[in-house]
Amino acid sequence: MSAESPAAVRPAVSQLPAYRPGKGAAQAEAEHGITDAIKLASNENPYAPIPQVVDAIAAAAVEVNRYSDHRASELRSAIADWHGVGDDHVAVGCGSVGLIQQLFLTYVDPGDDVVSPWRSFEVYPIDTMLMGAHLVSVPLVDGAFDLDAVADAVTERTKLVLLATPNNPTGPAVSTTALRAMLERIPPRVIVLIDEAYREFVDPSFGDPVRDLLPDFPNVVVSRSMSKAYGLAGLRVGYLIADPAVVTEVDKTLLPFAVSLVAQAGALAAVLHRAEYQPKIDMIISERERVVSELEAAGWQLFPTQANFVYLELGDRTDGMYVELERRGVVTRPFAGEGIRITIGTPAENDRFLAALADVIS
């Protein structure tokens, strides 16, 4: 049977690179004939959800014969209370990645420019191509953003600026002071996304864009995720905080009932009991610092990471290192010809990574 589509595919889709998720441990075991592999490829929280979340999910499961609340009103209100904004400043979506796609659907037309530092989150070029727009890539400097160059790249064709802070996959974050200086150079007609999927792992000294920037810049949108710090990657819940005029338009592009009843219940419990997560978050941060310290002691030069991962800049050694680590049961995330990203796991998982890396090097 032919693998070709029976109908004409949009060029923007036929030329689209497929998103590459992190490889699972079971897949690596099958490929290499090994057992007991660990997955440090997708920046997931290594710890199970808190009991209150598990109970809320179980209670909601018996009601899945009914549609969810399309607007996720209760969750939206809880998030608004958490961040000290009105409900009309919050949109809830199918992961922050889903909300980013909604931003594209809301603001980007074919032929528009989208500006983003690169390398960064791999969804950005996919969404840009899907809309028939043009990605203007601004090179990183030592794994971090050159915000002056980002502002310089904005033209009359620019509709959207995308900034992942901390940057995925390199790890550096940007302070709200630095962001303010950049925003003052960008026209208010341009939407600026501050993508904070890893917000909870960032040192508070970097500031909070919801508090520090949104009141003065109605073109700023802040997206956050329940997948990382709150361990709900399998439920797919994210939210954004923005000016009510932005939220109203973005809400129009949400697929009906996109955030399931179970996902809303789990996320609501996580928000209401978020203090219970802090010890887990603190452990991940502590482990990140330990891993960084041990890598630097071994001679690795690292970008300063504020996320739940570290990045090894390897160039043409990337593929070989990735495969050798995987053969030793440690699954990481490669970026061909550039480097590998390693999620911070449990202490035991991090020890396995460090030992495997040392073994490969030796």
C-alpha cells in the first residue's frame, strides 16, 4: 500500500519536521538488549504526584462519561488567586505547548515573522512553519539570549517574539530587569511570550514577569506548565497569564473540552496543595547543584542552568555520547551535532548518569 496521502497535503505540513519526544526507557531497553534503563530525556518530575492529586484524579475518573468544563473555570480561578490576578487574566490549555499553538492561531498569519533565540524549544519552528510564517532565529551567546539582538530583529513584519526562560535545552534564565529593557524597544503591537515551563526551579532573584512586567506591558504573555515541577506531564495542563484582551482572543482558539475532566481535577488539587510540592522541588534544585558541581569538577564547562536539566555542549561528539550513555542504561535527549540535555532525576538516577558519563569518557 502506498505511503503517500490520498489528498493534497498543505506544503506547510508536508515539509514539517515531526516533533521528537524524549525516548522512553522501555524503547532503549529493546533497542540495546539491556534492562533497568532510566529515562532522563523529557524533563519530567521523577517523583509521583502528591496523594491529594491522586485522590482527586480517582474521584474525577468516575465522571468521565461527562464532558469537562470547557473554560476550566474552577482551575482558572484557583490559578488567578495563586498569582494575584483576576480570572480574566488567565487561560487554561492542553499543556503550555497547546497554549503556545493557540497564540500562533490567534496572532500569526502566513508571511508574518516570528522572532526567537535559537537553539530553543523545538515546538517554536514547528508552529511557525505550520502557520506559513517565517522564523527569525537570533543566535545564542554562551547558551543564553542576546536580548539586544532579539529587539533588533523585530520589524514591521513581526507578530510574535518567543522567549523560553530558562531556555530549553541550554538552561540559562533571563531576569525581569533585562526583559524590561528589551520590552521597552519592542512595539506594543508585537506579542512577546515569556515561556516559563521551568519557572519553579528558577532562583527568585530573577524576578516574576507576572508581577514585574505584565502591569506595564499588555503585549506580554506568560505561559507556565503543570507538567514539570508539579509532576502532571501525563495529564497535559498548562496556563497563561496575560492582559484580559489577549486572553479573550486566545480562548477562542481552544479546542472544545481540550483539558479533560481528570486533568482539571488533578491540576486543581496540585494548585490548592502546591506547598506540598516544595520539598520535591527543593530536592530537584539541590540535586541539580550537586550534578553541576560534580560535572564541573570533572572538567566540564557548563551553561548556568536554572531548570531541572543540564546541557553538555558536545558538537560532533553528540551522537556517539548519546548512544554510549544509552547502552549503559541512561537515556538522554540529543540535539544532533550540538549537545545532549540530561534531566535531573532522583539522587540514584543522577548517580547512574554521572557514573555512566565517567565510564564513557574513560
